[in-house]
Amino acid sequence: MALEQNAIIQSLSDRFGGTVSDFINIHDILTFEADSESILEVMGFLKDDATMRFNFLTDVCGMHFPDADKSRQFSVVYHMHNWIDNVRIRIKCYLNGDNPEIDSVTPLFLGANWQERETYDFYGIIFKGHPQLKRILNMDEMVSFPMRKEFPMEDGGRTDKDDRFFGRTTDNYTKS
């Protein structure tokens, strides 16, 4: 018998109580929030439990919400896959904007190593206990984290493009 979403919700709720919440089905993927302090325990249960069997970490990524409450300005999102029952889940952990850090899940999934390094490299999220948390794609000398929304997406001083060709027009546009 295939693993049902209701069984996952019930098992997580029974075991972790209020540290897991906001269960919702988005595009046939069960999504829920977990307290950042409990991520290792929650993911360990999902991986090792004889019924859950989420044995593959598909993805780790970061998100930045600069206009959100300070306690929820960053998020780490994990995607896990149970290959046996072909079930996927998404776990969201929200982090404080002043000190975005969470435990590394590399003790559970070695493949998280590069994914956590990439998330650190682009968002500045610290993964406590990571074996080698350093930049992976950007230069080591870089002091900013380019996927944070505090940086403009494009250079406002560019003169080599015409905004009309990008679907942006202004009422007082004059061609030089």
C-alpha cells in the first residue's frame, strides 16, 4: 500500500507536535513548516522510519523575504523523496533575518554538502556543523550574497538598452 499524505501528517504530528505545522498540498507535494531547531530530528525521522522512508534529499535552497517579520526573513526549503512509494515532500524552515542559521543536514545526507554551500554562497545562511562551509560558485573575496533582495536586479545607470523592448515604458520617455 502506497504511503498516503494523511499518514505522513499524522506520524509527524504525533511525533513532533507543534514543531511541525501548516501542512498543505501544493502540486501533489505535501508541504509543511518545521521549526529550524528541530530540522535534524524531523529529517532523521523521515529518512529512517520504516514507514516514511524518505531516503533521498532532492534539493536544499534558500529564500529571502526582506519585507517579512524579522523572525521570518529567510527560509531554507528541503525537498525529500521516498523512492519506494514515489512520494515527495517539501519542508520549510524560517530563519531570523539578523542571524540566519540552521543545523547542517550533512550528517543525514552527504549530498547536502554542495547544496548547503550554494545556499550559503548566495544567501549567507549559515549551516551549523557543515564540514566545509565556504563559497562554492562566487569568489572567496566577495563580501555580499547576490541572491538577497537588498541588491538591485540591474544597473540603473545602463544606457545600452531601451526599456520599451523589455515591456517597461515611461510616460515621459524621450528618445535622444
